[in-house]
Amino acid sequence: MKDENRSASDKTVRMRLVFTGEVQGVGFRWRARQAAEEYGITGWVQNEDDGSVIMEAQGTQDMIRRMIASIQKGTWVEIRHIRSSFIPLEEHEYYFRVRDYY
């Protein structure tokens, strides 16, 4: 299928996402990794020193939305805000990883 014939939700994108709320110390990063693996998303997730969590996620917009919905189902996770932006694709990335704290 030619790329121009694909809908926007079917194209591979890379997003930088910054989550705020109850997102540290509640299993957010580990849940993110599980959800990313379930939906075939590559990238990484990391806690920030300001209490937020930053993520770079690469996949279709639909799969990224599904991954976020899965993360939000976490028992203690409470995402209050997500700031997102599109960033360039990483061509040779094959998995999703949890980065060390800070």
C-alpha cells in the first residue's frame, strides 16, 4: 500500500509525550512497557525530576492512543494532563524500554 493512500491513523509517527498527575511510584513505566509491547510500539519512558513522566512512542496514532488508554487503566495511575508533540522517526529502533530514573 502506498503511503499517500493510508489514513493519518495508519501512518507510523513518533510522539514525545509528557504525562503529569499521579504518574510516578505507581507502576506507570512498567505498565507503559507492557502496553507498548502489546501494541507493537517502540520507544522509551522515563521519570523526570519534576514528578512528570516523559515518553517517546513510535507506532500508528491509533496504537499510541490504545497504549495510553491501557496505561490509564492502572489501579493507582491518574493521568491529569498529557502534552504531546510529533518528532522525527527513529528508523532503527526495535523495542520499547524503561529508562533509569532521571
